Amino acid sequence: MAQYKLNVNGTTKTVEAPADMPLLWALRDLMGLTGTKYGCGISACGACTVLLDNKETRSCQVTVSEVGNKKVTTIEGLSKDGSHPLQKAWVEHDVPQCGYCQSGQIMAAAALLAEKKNPTDADIDEVFNEHVCRCGTYQRIREAIHLAAKGGE
């Protein structure tokens, strides 16, 4: 096992882990950041999505040794009190049902909005075609993203 210094949610954290440990498990098991969910383990569902240097990344497929100096942002890093525009828009549009996929969905939306300030429905659909929401709230996800893009007005 080796020690890794990871920049997670703006704080440097040191973890001792095998080089091949997925970032997902380092976040959940070693750092106690359980907002990032395990869904499938093969990068197919998106529940484990975090941001690496503001890019959407499946944490089940990135090892702690691959993270290096990249900034990791988890759902806990968006805001401590749920005040991020996406989190507020999610609530306003009643997006969460079972809630399991929601942290990954919100993180993907954050990456999209960082890249495109006013995404079209097609832009949103392109990102969310690769995210699984068993409850089927895709229309509400789209509406929430549009609301957050407008600043939550």
C-alpha cells in the first residue's frame, strides 16, 4: 500500500491505499464521503460520477494512483447546505425519487454547465443518455438544469 495525497473538495487528504483502488472506494470507505454512490462498477450507470478538474468522471473506473494532482469534487463539495443552484433546482423540480442516482446526475450537470452555460435539450440529452435513472425523471432533470443555468430564477 502507498500513501496518496488527493485534493478533494478543496482540501488535501492523505489516504493509504492499494494503487489499483478505485477512487470511488477511497472516497466512500477511506474518507467517509458517501454521497458518491456505487451503482454498477463498470462505468455504465453514472451513479459514481465526480468531477476531476471539473470534468465528469466515473469514480469506479479511476484508481487513486491515477488521480495525481487533479482536483476531485464530490457532491459534498458543491455546497455543505444544499444551496448550489443545481441542488436547489433539483428540489424545486422534484427530481429525486429514490435518490440513488442523484449525486451522479447533479455532478454530470455541474460538468455540463461548466462547459456550456446555457445548454440545449440536445446537449443535456447527450450527457444524460449515459446516466441511468431507474425512476425515469429525465424530463425533470432537463428542467432543473435549465433552471440552474438561468441562475435559479
